[in-house]
Amino acid sequence: MLSFLRAQPPPRINRASQNPIVYENGRSSVSFYASHENYVFRTTLPPRDSDISIMEPPFHYHIHQTETFRIVTGSMNLYKGVDPKPWKQLTATTTTTDDDDDAENHQPTATIPPKTYHRLQNASATEELVFDVRLSPAEYEVEERFFRNFFGYLDDCKIAQQAPSLFQLMVFLHAADIPLALPTPWHGLGVIVSRVFTIVVAAWGRWVLGYQISYPEYYQGKKGL
């Protein structure tokens, strides 16, 4: 193992016991549901500005899982494939009936099948976005371990003002069966190339550079709501 070749990692803030977990100086957060719930976690994204949130992922895909987004408040731009334009814009709305003053919340959903490139962003520059995520089939502990480590690491890098290690990110992604989506002329080819790239970089990162799939400061077990 040649761990001495890797860059010094950022100081890790211990968040393993927190639920919800607050990131980016309170601008974003993740709350994990209990394992029997329909959704895995709830995410809050800040209004979109020049400081892109760590919660806005790059294009990626899930090898085995279908992913469903449910908008609680705000608006989401959802991108699919490599199209630079949004595939859908989902907006939560509140309506009041004519008969009474009761408000009814409409929480739109969108579903992404396995092996489909996608990413998301807050569609608003003034309002925060809150949404729930469901993964099917879900491996609750795998999902929680991944998201706690992934976002915790990115936030610690942001605090330390250092660039994240591609090798560390690929180690996290590979362990969760989520390849980074690389653009190619054909989708089928892209799925294969992206998976091979993630496997190779993750293997080098883990077995040569010594990066781990989980750190005790980020994840230690179930922390459902």
C-alpha cells in the first residue's frame, strides 16, 4: 500500500451520531428515515448561487436501483441522459379549497430507472429545496453509510478549502454501486465505460492509496428518525 502518495485528507468532523446532519454552515442537511419507511432520507438544498452546494451531484447512475424523488418544498431541475436542458422541473405547490381554509400540499414525484444518467439541482436562486429520496431495492445500511461518508467528506473538504480526492470519491461510489457517468456518443457504451472507470479508479484508491469505504467519524450504525 502506497498511502504516503495520497494527499493529506481534511480533518474529519465527527457527525456519526447526528440525525439530521447539517452541512455547509447550516445551508444544507440530510435526515435519514427509519429503515421501515418508504423513503430513505430527506435532503435540504440551499438556493442555487455561484457557490454550488455539495448536495448537487454530478451525472451518475445506479446499477441496480430505481430512484424516486418526492418534492416537499421548492423546485427541482432534474436532468436525464447528457441533455444540458432539464428533463423535468418538479415544484411543490400548496392550494386552498373554496369550502374552507385547509391547505393541501401537492408533492410531485419523478422516478429514474437503473442505468440511467441523471443529476439534479435546485431550480431556484431564492428558495431552498427540500425533497425525499427512495431507492428500490433499498439496502438501508449501505445507503446510509454511503451518503453519510460522501457528504461528510465533501463538507470537510469544503471547510478545509481543499479539492476532494477523485480516488476517495470513487471508493465511496463503487461501494454503493453508483458509477460516475462519463459522456459518450452512445448511452450503452457510456454505461460500460463509466462502470469500468469507477471500478479501476476505486481499486487504485482503496488498495494502493489506502482510502476507505467508511470512516467512524461519519458512520457507525443505524440512526433512523
